[in-house]
Amino acid sequence: MERLLAALRGAHDLGEMVRFAGVGLVTTLLDITLFSALSAADVPPAPANIASYSCGIALSYALNRRWTFGKDASLSQALKFVLATASGLVLSTLLLIALTKAMPPVAAKIVTLPVVFLWNYHSTRQWVFRGSKL
């Protein structure tokens, strides 16, 4: 019985992670599109990353809150989300600064994505939307 419950829990987490990835895909496309446009306009990588990443935060919150984690809005939850995604932004920007020394900015941006995805999923799941209804 414990194995069955563990398997069901794993399926729940897998579905949740897939939904989180779907939201991430949409916001990542927005992020990369804006980052590419800003890079083409000769905006330095760090400010371009801050601007493009920040544009995805509001959309990510709305979609993850309702669809991924099935939670109602609260001010404390919104503040936690901003802090969690801000930590992802810092991680993304630091990685980008380091990687652009060895590769073009857009390639460096793409390389940072899996690391930041895992960081954001963990911080969002464990801290912002703990105890999701889905």
C-alpha cells in the first residue's frame, strides 16, 4: 500500500512538473525573444537579461498559481513568488555574465535555462506554492 501511495505521489509531482515546464516554455520563449531583440539592439547581456526575465515573471505567476499549483492568490504568496523568481533572476544573470566570456549572449542564455528551471521549480514548489491542490 505504501508503494502505491508513493507511486501516486510521484505521478502527481510528475504532472505538476510537466505543467510547470509548459508554463516555463511559454515564459522562456518570451524571455529569449526579448533577450534576443535587446541583444540585437546592443544592450549589454546583464541588463538585457534583467529586462527580458522580468517580463516573464507576472505571466509565470498567474499561470503557475492557477494551472500548475492550483492555488488562490494572496499577497504573501505573491511576495514569495517575487522573491523566489528574483533569486532565479540573480542566478540566471550571474551564469550569463560568466558564460558570455566564452560564447555569444543568446547561446549563453540558452545554456542557463535548465539550471534556472530546476532552481525555480524547487523554490516555487517548496516555498511559494507548498501544499498544492492539484
